[in-house]
Amino acid sequence: MRKGYWLSDDLGTVHLFDGWDDSVLAGAPSTPAMGAAADSNPLQDGGDPYPLAAGSTSTVMNSGTSVKPVATISQLANYLVSGFWAYNNALPHHWGSNTITYNLNGLNSAEQALARAALAAWHDVANVNFVETTGSANITFVHTGTMTAVTNASWTGAGIMTSATVDISSDWITSDGGARDGKTGLDSYGYQTYIHEIGHALGLGHQGPYNGSATYSANATYANDTWQYSIMSYFAEDNYSGSSYRYVITPQMADIYAVGLIYGAATATRTDNTVYGFSSNAGGVYDFSNFNPTPALTIYDSGGVDTLDCSGYGVAQTIDLHPGAFSSVGGLVHNIGIATNTIIEGAIGGSGNDTMIANDFGCTLIAGAGNDTLIGGAGTDRLVAGSGADNMTGGGGADTFVFAAGDLTAPGGTHDLIKDFVSGVDLIDLSSLGSFNFLGSSAFGHSADELDYSYNGALGVTTLQGDINGDGIADFAIDFTGNIALSLTDLVGAVAVTTVIESTGTTSLTQVGSNYFLNPTAGGTGPSLKFGSLVVAGAAAPWIPVAAEQTASGYDVAWKNTTSDQFSIWTTDSNGNFTSYLTGAVSSNSTTLENLENTFHQDLNGDGTIGVPVSVALESAGSTTLTQVGNSYALYANGTTSGPTLKYGGALVVAGAAAPWIPVAADQTASGYDVAWKNTTSGEFSIWSTDSNGNFTSYLTGAVSGSSTTLENLEGSFHQDLNGDGTIGIPVPVTLESAGSTTFTQVGNSYALYASGTTSGPTLKFGGSPVVAGAATPWTPVAAEQTATGYDVAWKNTTSDQFSIWATDSNGNFTSYLTGAVSGSSATLKSYEAIFHQDLNGDGSTGAQTLASAASTATSSDELASATSADLLAALHLDHWHLV
């Protein structure tokens, strides 16, 4: 890549411009570029004549007269961050924020796609967030000039970047950097150029001390200064260690390390379980089926259980899952890297003779069709044999060696070999084959599914053999290096104990070893229970299968949670493989479960009934019978079992779920149903309104007392005495007094101010709510009389024999106190007796018996004036009113 560089000094602030001119030659790609004079502005650098674009390399290989050192990843990264700038007498630099804006207005749509993809590639590996804008930006992309690829940048004397411009000409992209190979997408030299130039715009230099024309032999300081390690290098991969020449389509291992030193590592890149390679869910450049030939890239991943799937290739491959390692995949050498801070937990081989190497964090290695070599690490590994004769080494940790049908070696040929099996630590997993009866070193007994083993001293191997069909002849064999005394605990799937879990109906749910089978009750064998693979006993604890029954399309299987007493029902196909849930997790008293008990011909929940228990009618006073059916409630039309179930939010109301509230009455309305609920602890009531499907829509009342007239008014709707006061509806009015023009009447638990001789008039209220009888005990209203502005109401304290007078408006709502709490002998009270036309204090006289003296009048006025609202409120216990 052609590089240029200049700097200028403006008013004491240092502005450094990196004119990275990466333009390829206009002539034949193999023709070296002419370097400009060293002091020219900018410097032009033909560098390597772009072997990727040219299709072949013309760099000079190291002659061997001087041996180049091999740098560590950290050494390479440090050179990108600071070493290159020191070589150029420049200041290392970077953006002052992790959020970097960019403007793509200067590019066409195809170029914008490449730029966005390249920015995303850097975002994947570093703690930088790129924000696109159409205005002023940190990084501006343009496509001026001819065969130009240059990045200009400026920064302060503190090394904080202030601007950068990436200029990659349009003809660079359309000609693929001069290669004219028709590649313009992600698998192109043009895309690699965008990643390279953005690396400069982030503050990275080149991988070596070159900024003019360069060759590998003369200018590469480190032997591994190639694209294999850094996309910021000038030199193709085949300059070092026999690696294959290929475009690189991600930041490489040293680039990732370097940009992390500047901005920090990315921590949210593909944190789920990710598959790279074939069947990839990572997409883009990580789907190997999109590339021919195989791509060259480095994998970066922040979390999850991840897999490198190389199953689509038929050539021999070496797949190494160690962080910082390179794999040789799909016919190329060292083309797939894993970043130094990335953990990949699994690998899948192809159909060639592959070598697969685990890291030390616990891996699953899955062999393919070739004769593969699987090498575990220090962790707990799972090594899965393929269809060839595989050599497997578990390494440190407790490892599991897995064998499946079709992936076992015949006894007459070369066997699968486990080189370091440790009895009591490692495991042999044959569970996918079914359950075996382990015979130890005894000979086969001519029964199906038997295992035995023996030691061959001449070969130095122990051989485990299996007789599947019961003919007494081994059907498969696995070798172990050394004389190994195998035991039953070394074998997964070698437990032959058979347990019938249940056999009610046509299907016997049977556990054989660690698996479950759906056998016919009449005899014979049925399919195994599977969830993609065989269901293993204990794997879903505390859930266990407790019942099964055959259906027209497969089987229904009941599962029970032994901790929570919940149930869930599977449906399977005819092979016993899970297809869907008939129910999610439901309680043992769920009518959903009880309705399914008939399918299984048994009482799953142990309530003594197969199916839903007998319905219990809770009440049927009106047109609707409220019925408890199991643990739900039905709203049946009287004399039928037809009607909806009671629901809240679309879900069935479950008996006991709202305790101490219970439904006690229901009746149909024009738009649905009214449902009365009672709190069995407080004696309160609340009324629901539902739609025609029984689903709650609103509250007709909140929580009200049993004596509330609101409730009593609704008793007629339910045709019953809900509160048990002996009356359906409001009790018969009781006249408390009618001495004047007003008949003061108690109606239920409220008070009415009727015009004499009528039942017309307002109710007595405080704060807009009806006054409730008994709520202000020991105060009780004893008299009322209409005035010009409303009503006067006399209250009496039945304990202290005191009185207080209210004034109300014409609607009966309290407005003020005419008196505070006064004694029955008070002249103030006596003066009001005439207003009420009655002897309130019971002294035999209505009104004052003698004229009050001026002194006593003044005293009464003082007494009244000194009674504050708070005094009267306390006197009447209004802070304890229960208003509804």
C-alpha cells in the first residue's frame, strides 16, 4: 500500500497529517511503484505491489542472510500504536472520545456499503462507537482522484485527533485496486483497503518502518509482519511460515490488540452462542459458504458458547481453538485466526483427515468423515468421534469421549483410539446407541446390547467391544492405549436396569438406563423419548416424565416438577421426538391438567379423580349459576352447564389465588356479567363487570363495607342478600325525627333529608361522600331542618351528652360548624332548639327558659368562637369517618 506523510505547524498547535496514499499502480500490478523524493510533500510509497490485487506476489523473500525475529502479538500491536510514529518522528495519536462521527456523503451507495461494513468491523473489536452524520464529522469519506487510497489526519500536540479524511477513489473500488478481478464486495481488495484506511483514521500506523517503497526482505523488521497478523502491513501472508496468500476481511490479531490498547476492547460483540463458518448465525464475512476460496479473517467474540464450523470442506484441516492461534481451513494455511482475548468453545471438522485442537477452557470437538485427530486441552473437553478411525487425546481435565451410531469403528479394522483415558475420571458416552449391559471382562452372553473389554499385551491396547444384535459377535470396537481396567462408572449409557414408570393405557413409559422409552403395554419396544437427541434421566431435574400415551400422530408425555408440583405436557411425533407443548407449566389443580388426565387414564395430580372434579354450584339466585369447576369458575345459564369461565386479563381466575377474596355471586347483564367478590377476613365486598366471555372489564365498586348502601343497592342485581342483613337491597327507611319541615330518615347506613310527607331530598354528606351510620360513634345525628341555604343538622354524643350543629348546602353536603361540641345545658344549644322545633336536650322545654344575661351571652359567644374546626373534627371523630 502506498503511504505518504507530512506535518505542518500552525500557531503553536501541532497538526500532523497522515497522507496514507494507498493507490495501486496504474500500470501492470507487478510493476514496482516509483517512490517520490524523500523530502517531497506528500511522500509517495509504492510499497508492496499489492499481491492481492495483482493475484500474485512480487515481494522479495528473506534471503536468509539476516534472520528476522518473530514478534509477539503485543510487540506487533505496540509498534502499530507507537513504534511506527517514533520511526517517523511523529506523535502517537487517537480520538479523545470513544464515540466517533463519520460522513459518507462523498461516496456512492456501493462505496458507502463498504465503508459501513469496515467501520462495523472495527466496532466489533474495539470500544468505539461510530455515528453517521450528514454534517461536520470526525472522519470524512471521499472518493476523489484516480487510483487513490489516502488518509489525511490532524491532531494536537497532546496527540488528540481533530479530523481525518479517508479518500479512496471510485476507480480503486471498481478495478479492485487495479486487479480488475471483478470483485467489489466484501471479498475484495477494495474492502480490505477501507479497513486499512480506517485503521489509520483511528491512530494506527504501519506494521513496519516503511512509508515509501518497500519490500519484505529489506523493510520488514519482524518475520511475521504480514497481513496474517495485521491488515496495516504492506506484505502478503505467504512471506512468512508457509501461510496462504488471501485477501483479509477483518482487522487481524495485532490490529485488534492495538486498537484495544487505545480505546479498550469491545465487550458486547456476539455475546450469544455464535457459530462461525458453515451454518453461521453471525452472518456477513463469518459465513464461509459465501466465499470461494475460503476467507482469511480473525474471529473476535465477547461471550456465549461459540463454535467454529468447518464441516463444508473436504480437504485436511488443522483447527486450533487456542486464543491467538491460527487455523488452516478449507485448503489454505493459517487463514483463520482467533483473537487473543476470544474464547471459542467448539469446532466441527469436515470430511478430510482433520486435526482439531482444544483450548484450555473446555471444548467440544466434533470429528467428521475423515480419520481425524482430536486433541483436548487442560479443561473438561467433549471429543465426539466421526465416521472415520479417529485418534483422540483428552488432555488435562475430566473428558468425555462420545460415540454414536454410524461413528463407530468395526472390530475387524483400525479402531478409534483414545490415547490417555483415565478410569474414574474420563467417560465413554455410548448413550445415543441406547442402553448396554456391561459385562466387564466376561464374554458376550448372546443377548442384545452387551459390552465387554479385554487387554492385548502385544499391541499394548485395551479394547472395548459392543454386541448390539445379540449374536455374540462384536459389532464395534474402541481401543485405549495401555492396560485399562474399565468399570461401569466409566460408561455413559451402559446401565441396563429397566424401570416401568407407568403402564396405564396403551403405552408403558419405561426408563432403560438413563433414557426413556415409549413401549406398547401389550409388549415389544417403542421409540425413545427425544428432544432433538435422547432425553437423559436427570438432565431436566427437577422435571421428570411421569406418564405417556400414544395418540394418532405420536405420543403425549406428562412431565412433573417434583419441587413445585407443577405439570407440563409434551406432544411428540411417532418417533418420540418432541414437537410442541400441549401445556406450559401449570399447577397440579389446574383444570387444564385435569382435563388431560383422561388422555393418560390416570389421576396425575392425586386428587382422587381422573379428570375435572364434580362441579359445585356456589349460587344460582338469578339467571346465572356461579359454579366452581375444579379450580376455576363457570358462569352457567341456570339449569345448564353452558356459559363462559371467569377470567382476568384473558387468563382463568384460579380458586384461592386472590385469597381472602372469593367470588360469591354472579348474574348476567346486557353486556356480560356482574360478579360479586367478598373478603372473608374484612367482610368487605367488591363488584366486577365482565364482558360476554367472562373476562374482567371494570370495577362497579371498589372495596366497600357490608353495610354500604352502594353494595345494598346492587343486591337487587344479584337477587340475593349479599351482606346477610336480612334484606335484599337497602333496608326500610327509619324516620329519626320529623318535628319541622324536614323528615330526618336513616336509609340503610346513610341519612336522608326528606321534605316532610315525602321521600324526596338529599342524603347527608361529608366531603361529597355519604355519612355512614355508626362511622362517627359515639356521635350520631339526631335532628335536621331545612334552611334558606341548605340544612342544619344536630349531632349528639351519646356518651358525653354533648351536641354539635352542622350547616350543609342544599345537596346535604357539610359546609361549616354552627357550634362546636357544647353541653346539653348550653345556652348555645338551647338557642337552636327552636330551629329544630324540638327539645334536643330533654329538659322539657324547647329553647331557653330565661333570658341570658349580657355576661352569659358573652361567655357563650366566647365558647363558640374558641371552638376551632380541628376541635369540632376531633369531637365528631371525623378523622375516623368511613366514607363510601
